[in-house]
Amino acid sequence: MSDREQKAYTTFEAAKICHVTHHSIKNWIKQGLIKASRTPGGHYRILEDDLDRFREKFDMFPREKGPSQRRIMIVDDDPDALALMENILTDDGFELVKVSNATEVGLKAAQLTPDLILLDFLMPEINGFEVCKALRDNELTRSIPIMAVTCLSKEQDIERIFSCGADEYLAKPFRVEQMLEKVRDLIGRGRSSE
């Protein structure tokens, strides 16, 4: 397919397709995640193929979500913790989205609107406090319940976790029943925006 036949989207059109704000699209272009060209007037244009490639890479094509299957996003860089949580939650019938880098957290949370986010607050590349605050500041992710799953156990750390917007706290290492109980409780509460 030649460039001539391809549709070129504005940031507003691309934002509509990706279900995000055009500011997000501009940020992703600046971060080099979406390939775009500029018009003589300085506006971005994104070719259809480039947008499709980006959506494919970040799993942005809407998937059919079964009415009964709840989606949980796990943000953790520890492969053992991820594997453990994956086993516990998939056995319980949840659909999982695993994320281990900061850029993807907000991006995927806004796109996939999980029913719950499990967030590790201690990761080398990600500051959990900042991520939690950013999710709360974004209107698309503001109402998604967030549970901190972390080894932070000092009282002042736990207070900080709640003050930046987490709804629940689970200390690592955790017991399976304890985790499931908290997950079901948070998911059961649902999100006020829906």
C-alpha cells in the first residue's frame, strides 16, 4: 500500500480511535511510540498503518470482554510475584493484563479500563506513589480501584500509599485466601463511573 492511498489521521482522530485524549497521542508521538509526520502548519499526521502498528503493539484493539470475566491489571517487575498472582487470579477466572514499565501503566489502564489494578509500590523503574497519583489524576482511570501489593510495611509508608489514592493494601508475602478476599471485595464494589 503506498503512502498516497493511506489515510492520515490528526491527533484528534487518532485519540478517538484509541479512546484517549489527544494530549496522550501527542505525548506518545513525542516519546517515539507513534510514528508521525508534521504538516507545514506544524500539526501531526499519523498514517493508518503506523497507528495500527502502535495499537497492535500495545494491545489496543478492543477485545470482546465476556460479561462475567473481570479484568485485573498487575503492575509488578518481579517475575515470581507476577507468576504467583497470575496463577491465583486466572484460577479464579479473572482476565489478566501484566505491565512492568511505567509508560504502559497509564496507557493500558486508560485503554483497557481494568476492573482493578494491583500495583507494586517498590520497583526500580517505577515509583508506585507517582503511578498511583497519575492514575487518580486522569479522568479515564480515576475511578478504577487500586490495591497496593508491596513489601512496604511501615506505618508512614502505608499512610502514604493511601494518601496518593490506593483503595486497599496487601503486604507481601501474602496468603492466597487473603489476596482473593481483598480482590473480590474491591471488584465487588465496582467503579462509581460506570
